[in-house]
Amino acid sequence: MQELVRVELGERAYDICIGGGVLNKAGALIAPLLKRPRVAIVSDSHVASLHLKTLTSALDAEGITHSNLSLPQGEATKSWPFVQQVTEWLLAEKIERNDIVVAFGGGVIGDLVGFASSILRRGVRFVQIPTSLLAQVDSSVGGKTGINTPFGKNLIGAFHQPSLVLADINVLGTLTERDFLAGYGEVAKYGLLGDLGFFEWLEENGPKLAAGDAAARLEAVRRSVQMKADIVARDETEKGERALLNLGHTFCHALEAATGYSDRLLHGEGVAIGCALAFETSARLGLCSQEAPSRVRAHLKDMKMKSDISDISGELPDAAELMKLMMQDKKVSAGTLNFIMARDIGQAFVTSDIDHFTVKSVLTDALTKHP
Ligand code: GLY
């Protein structure tokens, strides 16, 4: 079973091909894009050890030659030294302006290789083959590419749309439960921000999907990707509506910074907690019912996910410090922080008109429950 979602961006439109076994067909799917039968693959060592052979066999079957660069696994790879390594390797491999670079891995590889492709020879095309749930439903779609710096995450980057995205849901079977559930934080986000029906579907099917049900996984990835594709088509460079995709992210970024971007809190876990905090804040401000945040948390707990600040292990700074970290968010404009709040499940909106004392009181109360 295979699904196709198209990102309608005029001459930069592209397909997202989702299904079990898509990786085995990668050669045939990539071939129509090629001006000559040659690609360069950049992956991480973990993904390469698990899945590179499947990809290269699929390319071999179509007579496409390939070379591979495997980088260290982990967030530290999303940095300047690796931009240099990737671009210089691609030049040494004589990758030309009309060639295709393949980003084969999770969000780190997708963002790094997308950025390297955007600047190589003033822009070469690239194909995303996301191997984590988070990358399949979020980071591989929409053309945000970039790296981290000591000043913050994703502060250097470019919009550079891929030419094709291949999301093989079979590959998700090799993720740890924790990584899978972290990616699920982004899946739940889509229902919470814009589709109550999808959230209800997740409430019913989420546990089955986490247990490995392939049809449920396919449907969850398809619906998430369709929502993202539609939003990106309407607002590619985040002038407005695309900011809704950042539901929960302002809280998340502060918590990630507070935990040193370590494995105390994975990004998708922070998104899930951040979504719950955004609904809590919305309820306290009278924007949505009190039941909404309880329902969000109940679903996250059902999924055996972190749902509150109290689920994060170790020391955390106080609410004032977390507020300071929130003010460093990319969404701060002229000193004002834009928040994504909600009128109900599936009805998120962007506003800068938020009483910071309420946000601080939500954080204070959440920290009080922290052991
Ligand atoms: N991850 C949010 C976006 O792509 O806009």
C-alpha cells in the first residue's frame, strides 16, 4: 500500500511517497529526476548500518551509481564543521548542479544535507529519505533546512524544498520505542492544531499504531504529511499560517535549552509537553475549556508519553528562567513573543497578545509538581 501527497508549490512542487517498502523502490522513484544515473547519499552511521544496503540495492537495480558519506549520529552533527565536510565531500565527488543529493536519515541528516545542498554550487536538488517518525511527518517536508549554533537551534539555514520525499513506514520498525513516541509528539500536534477528527482518530488508534500496526502507521503519517503539505503550499516561508506548526514549540525550546539539548528530553517529547502547556495556558486565559488540556494530557498518558514538566528527570530552572529562555525563541519579533494558543482541540491560532503572568503561573504550577 502506497500513498502519494503532493506539495503544491508551482515549479518547486514535489511528491511525498509514503508506504511500506518505498525504500526498495527508491531507484525507480528517483530515476525520473536524474539527468545522469548518479547520486550522492549522505546518511548517519546508525541508519547506514541498518538500511543503506536496501537503498543501494534499489539504486543498483536501476543502474544508478552512488557514493555514500556516513556521519556521526546525533544532534552535534547539525553544525558548521559538518556543513564543510558534506559540501567538500560533494565537490570531491564531482556532484554537479543538475545532480541529486540524497539525505538518508532522521531530522539531523535531513536538515544538514538540505542546507548543504542549498549552498552547494548555489543550490543543487536533493531527495529526502526520512527514517524517523519525526522526520517523516515534519522535518523532511516543507523545505526548512539548517544547522544549530552556540546561539541556538536552527538559527542558520535556508528554505530549500526537496525534489522528492520517500517515507518508508517499514523503517519505523527499527526505531526504539522512545524515539518512535517522540516522533508521535509531532503527529499529535497536527490533530491538536487543526483537525479534531484526526485527534479523535489518534485517541482511538494511537496505541495500536505505537504497537506496530502498519495500516495505522501509514494513515497517521499520510494525514500528518497532508496537513503539513497543505499549510506549506499556502505559506511556504512562514509569513502567517505556517507558524501554527510551531504549536508547543516555544515551551519545548525553553525546556530543551534548560535540559542542555540532552537525552533528558527529546525534541518530540518537548513538543508533546509543550502542546499540553499551550492548552493549559489557553484554558487559564479563558480561550478554551478546562477539559481541553486534560484531554490532551490523557491521550499523551495513554500513549505512555511524557505529558508534563514533572516527567522530565533532574534539576530544572525556575519559571522566571524558563520565561527568559522562551524569549530567545525565533518567533520573538520586536521584543514580542508570538504564542500559538488554542480555542479548542483542532483550533490553534497565533497571537502576541498573551499575558506573560499567566504563562509564568502555568510554568510555576507545573514546576511545583516536579520532584
Ligand atoms: N517544523 C515546522 C515547520 O516546518 O514549519
